Amino acid sequence: MSDDGVNHTRRRLIGLTAGMGAVGGAFVAWPFLASWVPSARAKAAGAPVEINISKLEPGQMLSVEWRGQPAWILNRTPEMLDKLPGMVDLIVDPDSLESIQPDYAKNKTRSIKEQYLVLIGICTHLGCVPLTKLKPGLAEGMEADWRGGFFCPCHGSKFDLAGRVYKNVPAPTNLVVPPYHFATDTLIVVGVDPSMSIHGAEGAKNMNKKMKENLSGSKG
Ligand code: FES
């Protein structure tokens, strides 16, 4: 139990479970997850996590564990994306200038492909796991003017559908976007930047460069 009376470890575990539950009744997550969960040793070392999103329907979200933290992937609908520009006046850092994300996610949707939002599901206030409240208003037990996003029950921080923090709540910055890339259209790898990927042309170039460096080093 922490000083502020919140058991963060427990909240994180609850959050991981709750994130899975948010996927929705028709989407059976656990069998799907079993194919990519890395070994305990790999997880301890902070190994990248591959997530097959081929069955993640628009409006659905899944949560995986990366480096002991929940990493969220939300498949945003066009309606969800349409709400983002109208949030600007409600948000502390709408352009993510003071928040943590890779450069390739420092944009209006905080993502590589605007449809898919990838976040670390840890509140930037004191580290609780926010609740997923994707639907607007009363449908999620929120105020009538709620536009969908994430709500941290520990001290009341609210985040929009790009993980951007509302004004007048304790969390200081937007939810963190981890390094990630698309290995294919349906495979996201969390934990590796696109430039470091072994997938794709840029990754192949990097790998070739490294191999040449190694070879020239071994000759010397
Ligand atoms: S941990 Fe305090 S509002 Fe989230």
C-alpha cells in the first residue's frame, strides 16, 4: 500500500484484467493471446511483444503486458477519430509537446496508423491503471458530456481517445505511447521502433549496415 492509500500493484493487476474484459463479449481474447505471450525470461528482459490484431474489430481494445506494464491497443472507429479535433480546448497538451511518445506518434492522433492507438495503460499521476470508458456519456457511467476515453478512479484523471489528459485533473501529462511498429498490417510489435525493426525495407537496411560493421570489425 502506498502513502496515498492506493495499492498500485493491485490496481495494475486489476487493470490488466479489466483491459482484457473491455474487449467485448464477442471477442475471445485469451486463446488469441496465448500465441504471442513471451516466456517469463523474455518478459523479465523486456522483450518486445508481438500482437496479432487481425481479430481486433473497430471499437475494441486489448491489453497485453510489456515490461510489467499494460500496453493497450485500441482500434478506433471513424467516429472516435472524428472526436479528437474537438477535444483541443479541453486538453492540457493537445499537441503532446510535454508528453512522452516517440516522434512518429507526436501527431494529432498520437499514432502511426490513425486507426490504431497504442498506449501504456498507466496513469501519469501516480501510476494507477485507468478504466476504459470508450463510449460517450451515461453509457459508461460518466457525465452526460463525456466523449469517450479513459478514467483513472484513483484521483479522477481523465484522458481522451488519444490518451491526452484533460485540464483540471491531477495527471500532468498524456498517457505514454511506447515504441512500436507494424511488422505487417495485422501484427504490431510493442517495444521496437520502426527504424530498429528487422521487418521492412528500413529494418533490412539497418540489419545490413550492422552486419557490414561487424564484418569490417572482425577483419581488423
Ligand atoms: S493515479 Fe492519481 S489520478 Fe491516476
